[in-house]
Amino acid sequence: DTGVSQDPRHKITKRGQNVTFRCDPISEHNRLYWYRQTLGQGPEFLTYFQNEAQLEKSRLLSDRFSAERPKGSFSTLEIQRTEQGDSAMYLCASSPSGRDEQFFGPGTRLTVL
Amino acid sequence: GENVEQHPSTLSVQEGDSAVIKCTYSDSASNYFPWYKQELGKGPQLIIDIRSNVGEKKDQRIAVTLNKTAKHFSLHITETQPEDSAVYFCAASDWGGADGLTFGKGTHLIIQP
């Protein structure tokens, strides 16, 4: 399968703990996006990378959130001091250079107790 | 910023009938309009898209129409089948997609046998 992969698929944590998610985009896709989706809603944009550069961040991305894409390949999203309101599905999408289409991974479902 | 409204929130049709889902957008700078299908526990899957220089696009049983003047676009599914049951999302973005996609809230399509 050469699609977008995300790890882990599910994460349960206690309030106040830190969590980190990983996204592996489709090979040679230089654009990578993170979204958050809560129950009954559409995905909401969090941040965008072009290669290793983080070019856009939504106001939804509070100071407790940080994302990296160190070598322009995989990306990580870290949430520090998790809160119950962080419970959601975190989706990653990738896109080839010069194209609009975004291809989504299966997501990581985070539950904060 | 962009705002995308989607209707209806739930749509139930008999197998074999057609289904239509409608979306409106607010930002005249938006020029890329994809539709995604999301099944339970999975990430969104791109099913069709349209760009602002095209009024209609068709792919087998699925078609999308765009009215730039009225700022609305619609998804048409003909000869619906049980496997079409899912949540469908419309989305919009401008050139380059650096701000990510803005999604509607989704339509739960139910195909009645």
C-alpha cells in the first residue's frame, strides 16, 4: 500500500500527558497537511509543510501543539499537556508539487481521559 | 476566511435513485472544490473535484457542478448502490492550497435497500 500512513491509529492518554503522532506521506509528495476532526464535523486545517518548511499554521494550533517535518519526508505532531478538548481524530494528508489534490491517511484517534 | 455550508446533513434515498448534496462558499478567491467520501473509522477519500474554470465534471455515476457567480457547487450521484452509504464532505481552497482545505460539516448519505 503506497498511501498515506499514520501511527498510531488509536491513542488513549490521561490529561496532562504529552503525545506524539507520526505521518508518512505518499512517496515524493512534497506537501503535507495536518487536520483535526471532531465527531460530526468536517476536518479543520491545522498546519502545512512544503518539504521541511512549515509555511502555514491555523489559529487552532495553540502553543501546546508543535509539528515538524525534519527531512521533508515523514512528519510528527506533538501535543503537550493534553486536555480533554484535544480528543479528536488527527488526520494527515499529502499532495504532489503543483497539484491541488490532497490524499488523506486513516487518522489517529486521540482520547484524553 | 473561507466558510463552507453543506446541505442536507442527512439524506436517505432508495437504492437506484439519485442523490444530490449542495454546498455554498463565501470566498470568491476559492478556485478548487473537492468532494470526499468518509466511511466509519477511515480517513476521507477523494472521489471527484472541480476547478473554477470548469462548470461540470463527470466520472461514471458521480458528477459535480459549479456555479461561480452564485458561489455554490453540488455533488450528484446517480443509480445509488448500498456501498454509496457514507458521510460526504465538500471542501474549498484557493490556488496553492497553503491554507489547507475548508470543509463543510458533512452529509450522511443512507441508501435504503
